[in-house]
Amino acid sequence: MPRPSRRTFLKAAGSLLLASALPAPSLAGLLDRIFGHHEPKATKPITPNDEFYVTSYRSPPTIRINDWSLSIAGLVDRPITLTYQQLIAKPSVSQIVTLECVGNTVAGEFISTAEWEGVPLRSLLEEVGAHVNAYDVVFRAVDGFSDSIRFDRAMAGDVMIAHKMNGAVLPQGHGFPARAIVPGHYGMKHVQWLTGIEVVDQDYKGYYAQKGWTDEAVIKTMSRIDLPGHGTTIRGLHHRVQGLAFAGTKGIRLVEISLDDGEHWTTATLEPPSSPSAWIFWSYDWAVPAPGRYTMLVRATDGMGKVQTSIEQDSAPDGATGLHEITVTVAA
């Protein structure tokens, strides 16, 4: 049975803390990733809806669509309340965005990518005449959850109120009938089951920020090795190493792989990104010098030129850091 790398094991506690509130299937998936009970496989560019990671501090609420509405109020000149039909009738946009849970471990599975369709938040705020001197925009959900982003971030143009996911009506488990999509920020900012948007003049602390987690929730640069799997034995002296990297909206400039536990680094080949807000895939054609046991590491450099840190940090309070490490045995 494959065993977890030491870096993966050290990160497990942080994610299990956040996962204690997760539905059983999600917790099982996390345990599978940590302790190796899964078949190594290449990641799909777009995550199918039924494979997209699920986290919630409560179970998904049941919403009767005829009773649902979305209010936009606070520091605005013309507050409005939209029915579902009124929301989906508005001009929409679509974008491919990767979401990652702040409780994700290094190389964990609480990260997925979808094509979201919905209404730009900026257009809604302009419609209601949001005051330009506002501080935060607060998202409120039907289950009592809330979080916020800065007003200037809300007006940047890429934040949306999504009502479709991968071409389908937003599933209940992912926020039906509407959710926020905030590229470049951890999952708690992408508030699901929206019922209210409020423009305020103060720094609003959301559910997790009140419990000591990050308020800014800006995604940190990560990278992982998908193939070969940790602890596996592979045969032959030519192999393709594959994985992904993600740095939120900063993009990825470079991915490097080490085949000698970090002594030397070699540049991997990057695939073109599907969008500025999505993960990127990389590969490396490995000519193995001789059969034996090898330790691999991967690191990414973001679009601003900052190299992913090797300092190991648990997910609390603002996202895990460290490098993904695997060990494989190459047989002749």
C-alpha cells in the first residue's frame, strides 16, 4: 500500500481540522488523498460537477426556487430584489476558474476547476448605484453563512454571481440557485446559496475570519505531482512525470522538478492555461539513469516571478505551504 510522503503527512492535521465539518464523502476523499488509497491519475482540465470538491460548514440547504430572491442593498442608491428568473435573464458571462479550499493540504484534492456562467458583480453594483466610497461587499447565504471582499475587488470585473456550472444549472451542492465566484481567493469567499449582497462602509469579518482564519484569503502558489503516484513501483527507464500548478490570478511562469530531493532543479514543460484564473498543467520526460529509489519534488514560480516557498505551514490560518514530495521505485 502506498504511504504518504512526509510533507503530505505533516500537512494532514490542518486539513482534518477544517474537514471535521465536511460531509462524509468529502472527508473520505481527503483521507484517501492523504493516506494513498487512490489510483494515481492525471487531473482533468475541467472537473465534472459530480467530482468537484465539496465543503460546507453545514449540509446544503433545500431552497424552493419560487420563494427565493437575491437582494442587493446597503450603501446603494437603488436597492433591488431579484427573482431567479430576473437574475438569469440578465446579460451573462462565462469564465473558467479554479477553486481551492483554504483547508487544502499541500497536493491535496480540495481544488477543482469549472466553467462558471453568471452575471458580473460589477454590473449589478453599477445598476444599484453602489457608493464608490464603500469598504466591503458582503455576501449572505440562506444558511446563515457570510463573507466579504473589498469593494474595489468586487468592482474589478471578474467577480460574478454564478447560476450555471459547466453548462448546467448550478447543482444544489455547489450553491443553487446562485453563488459568488471570486477568482484568486480561497473557497470561503465564493459564498454559496446567496440570498443577499450588501455594500458596507466597514471591514466586515465573515464566518471563518471570526474564527481566526484569513480575511484576505488570497491563494498561495501551489504545485503537485499527479503521475507517477507516491510509493509506486514503475518499470522501464523512460517516464512522463505530470502534474499541475496554481497561483490564483497571478498565473504560473515556471515549474521545476527535482529528482534528487531538491539538490538540482530541471524545468518542466507547461501547457497553455485555459484561463488567467485556472490551474496549469506541466510535464517532464524523465530519462531514468538507473533503476532504484528516487525522491521527487516540484515547485512553481508565479507570474510575478515569486518562487513557491519550501517553508512548511499548516492550512490554518491562511493556507498550507510547502513543496509536494513523492518517492518512487524504478524497476528495470
